[in-house]
Amino acid sequence: MNVRVAVVDGVGSGRWLTRELADRGAECVHVKSRPTLEPHLETSFRPDEYALDLGYDHDVGRLATRLANLGVAWIAAGHASGVATAETLARLAGLPGDAPEAADARRDRQAMARRLYEAGLDAPAGTRVTSAEEAVAWFASADLGAGGAVVRPADGTGAGSGTGAPPGAGTGLGTGLGTGLGTGLGAGTGVDRVQFCTTAAQVHAAVTAVLGATGLPGSATMFGGPARAAVVEETLVGPEYHVDTVSIDGVRLIADTWCRTHQITASGTPLDDYAEPADPSAPEVAAIHGYVLRALDALGVRHGAAHSRVVLTARGPILIDPGSGLGDGVLPWVAEKFLGYSPVGLLAESIVQPRDALQRAGRMPVAWPEPIRHVSLVNRRPGTVRPSAHWAGALEALPTAIAVAAVAGAGVELPVTRDAATSPGFVYLSASDPARVEHDYLTIREWEQQGPYTA
């Protein structure tokens, strides 16, 4: 019998995981972490890709028993929204999972910081607050310097840079072969009300926004609970790196590392601009990898994927997001075409063929053969999304474009882009000459001023 795998929230990156598992002969069962996911995630779900869709069940104990009776051998989160539920189900079903005693540190930034400190690792200085007044008092007493503070929900995830200003682009290597264009769906997690602050008044307003202006619990976080607390942290200044790993019973495979550049909007929030692969042979990247591996141990990550976000500060690398689960907003086939593997494919291999995956230990990551840039599209004009055929073709026609993903569905009302969830999509640019990539990137940004994505 083929191995049976339960995928929690098979949306966004979860769609690619389901396909990679099926390609390796696995049979997939779907579970939802909550009754309703964010609209852009719900539209990406494909029930026909599963042998069975169990939907949502509020009784996780009953659901775990049902999965065990179905012969499920592994439970994996497809999207970040399903991480907590997947961990709980795996524990109740007696299946492989991460250390339960460190579960809070994989979701709560202050618990994460405590674990890192206990392991002798640096972490962001900050505090957890339940009122704006408490946050202002900490801000006034903390010696934060010119960087100020960053405010975010205590247990939110998603893009929220720890940087105080857009860092310079990474100096990594990239890819650039072939011109196989295609579209795909994989919206990233949104910026969960992340706000940079340099004054006490800004801190007060930002925490109020997280908790809810009426004093009621704020909006749901990526993990499904209301934002009952906020974290106020030092703003970490330096380039931000994303490290994708897959763990197999504590053995780590470093799949890939990217350096991400952000724009800072007029409201002070970070907005994804583009990312480029980091050079794995660079000393600073080796230091980041060493830090991340120790951090994963400290946070009890023993199985599955992790997407760790690290800022390389003057003090050294510092983790700003526990990052359990797969990174989103990517097309795995791009990495597979040029590297021979992808984080999603490695995760599927670690589940279905763990011995084969373990043979890769010590041989990864590898450098991309040519420059490549993952560019996040930015909508400048609110309105109704045009059919992607109206604008994706213009992106595909760029000389360095190798893949275009239209995330926003036609006919959907799209505001000005403020996070990954409100981005029209993304595009990969690649060429042997980095100047050609830069030229097409600037062409995109100039073209976006005309508002091509919305009617």
C-alpha cells in the first residue's frame, strides 16, 4: 500500500506539496485547520487532488483518531496556517513531529527569544504587551538607538522585515537557463500588521491596531487565534535572509538561502521587493547557516520543513521568525530545473523516501548557476483585477522572464499592495548578465506606475 499522508491546509505552497507527494506515489488526505481560510487561500484549493477531503473538525482528538484509522503515516502542514494543527494532530496520533515542549517557541516570538537565549544564541530584544500603554512604557525605557522599534502580533507570521530600511540586494548567485514560461498560484502570507516605529505615539498607534481599536480581540493571526497580545521589539538593521530547510529526525538539509530586499511604504510597513539567492560559499552565509541549525535545535524542530527568516546585523545573525513549515509564494519547478531539487520536493522525499533524502545530507546547498531574481509584483491602483492574460503576457515577453505567477484572480477587488496577500503575483527573472535582470526589473517597476493589473 502507498504511504498515506494528511496535508493540513493544502493551499498556497500546500498545492505543490500535494503534487510532489503524489508524484512519489503517496496518497493524500486533506484537513482544514479552521472552518474558513483567507479568501486568496481558499481559491487555491483543489479537492480533486486528494483521495479524501475531511474538511474541518473542531474536535482535534476525534480527527486524530480518524486519521489513525485511515492509516495515515504522516501529517504535514501545506501552508503556514496549518502548522499548529498539524503538530497537534501528529502528537495525538503518535506520528513523527516536532518537540511538543517547545511548541510555544515556534509560534510566539517572545517564547522563541527565551529559547534562543537559553541556547546561547542572540535574539531580538523585546517584550510582549497586552496594552498600548504597556508598550509605550517599555519603549521609553529601552535603549533602542536610531533604529526604533517594530510592532507585530505576538503569534503572527509572514513577511515583516526586521530591517529598519530596505537592505541592499544580496550578492548571491542565481539561475538563468531556459525560457519555459508558466503561471502558478502561491500567494504568500501577509504582513500581519507589522509596523516600524520611531516615536512613542507611533508605538501606541501600532499596538492599538494589533489589539483592536475597540479593545476587543484583534483580527485572527495566521495561526487562527485572535491577536490578544503584541510584541514590541528592537528594529534589527541589516540584510534579511530566508533559509529553507528540511529536517529528518533531527538531521538537517539546507535547501536554499535567499537575500530579500524590501521597500518601506509611506506608512512605515515593509513591502517585499525582490529576492536573490545567497552564495552558500560566502562566510556570512555560512555563519547564518550555522546559526539557523542551532536555532532549529533550540526550537525543537526535528521533522519537516522550516522557512527561517534571519537578519544579519552588526552583532551577527538573528532569527526574527521561527518559520515552521514551507515558504510560500514560489514556483518549485524553477529551483528543480536549475538545482535539481526544491524545498517542497525535498519535504515530499523526506516523507516518502527518507533514506534517499538523507543521502543528500552534507551535499547541500549548492550555488545557482546564473543570476536570478524573484520579483514581487506591486499594485499601485486599487480596482478590479484584469484577467491575467491582459498583463501576464507583457511580463512573459521580458527577455529575462522565465516564469510568471498570477496570484490575484480576475474580477477580485485588489487594493494598493501592502503585503504578499495583496500582491498581483510574482515573476522570476534570470540571465547570465545581471545587468539584463536589473534592466527588466526596473522596466516592471516603471510599468507598474500605470496600474496595469486592475481596471
